[in-house]
Amino acid sequence: MSPLLKACVACQIALMAHAACGQDVRPPLRARRMTASEIAQHPALGAIAGTSGLAGIRTLVLVGDPTRPGMYTIELLVPAHTRIAAHEHRDERTAVVVSGTWHFGYGRTADDASSKSLGPGSFYTEPANMPHFARTEGEAVAVVITGNGPTDTRYEIQSKANQATHGSQP
């Protein structure tokens, strides 16, 4: 066997072993059913991986762990009059608005004119590494987000004053 062929076979074996190991990293999805009242009683967290980090936003981890490989689902409970500046996540995410009106847009800067008003039942995506922003007006909003961890949050403008504000009128 030629040295080149040996190297190719060794690379293929290494790639197959890596792929097989990668499959074992993700924990299997557990069977889980929760009523709306059970979700409401679920312990809420503050800033966790994949959230804005903004004080006042409550996060419920419904399934999985956003900091580890594998699927996760979180619910964000966002107070009225909240702005979340443009940011991005490393993973692809999908979301459904559960209650309230969520003003959501894509772009490197939060621009009210380019956001779209999404009411209960509305769906949107957060493509990996695509900047997006959001805000609430006079009512709180609940959004359920599903992604494939690990996730993170990177703001377009890193200044704390520009990251996000809570309690200010849009």
C-alpha cells in the first residue's frame, strides 16, 4: 500500500471515529409534557447563555441545556418597555411568540422602522451569526426559542450603555 493511500485510509478512519464520538455527546431527548400552569411554576433564571443578559428578563429552560451540545428550548419573559440591542448567536434558532407583541428585526443596529410586529402565534428565525434586535412596548412578551447548543450572545456594540435598556420608552 502506498504512503498516500495509507494516509487517506488513516484520515477516513479518524473522521469516522470523530463522527461516531460526536453522536454520543448529545443526550437523548427526554419525554416531557408541561401545561401552561406547570410552565408558569417552573423556576425562572436571569441571564443565561443565549439570552440578552438584560436585568428584568426572566428565562425558563424548558428542555436541554443552552450551554451544552444538543437541542434546547427556553422561554423568555420580557417586561414592557424593553429594548434589546442588535446581537447574534452562534447557533440557528427558531422562535414563537406566545403572548404580547414582540417587535423584531434583523440588522446591525436596532431600527424601529425595520422591525416587524409579531403577535401571539407568530414565528421567526434567528439564523446563526445574523444580527437581530427586539423590543416591547406597553405589554410584556413571552417568546419560546429552540436552538442547538451550545449557544452564546454577542452584541454588535459592546458598550454597556448601548447593549440594552429596560424601563425606557421606545
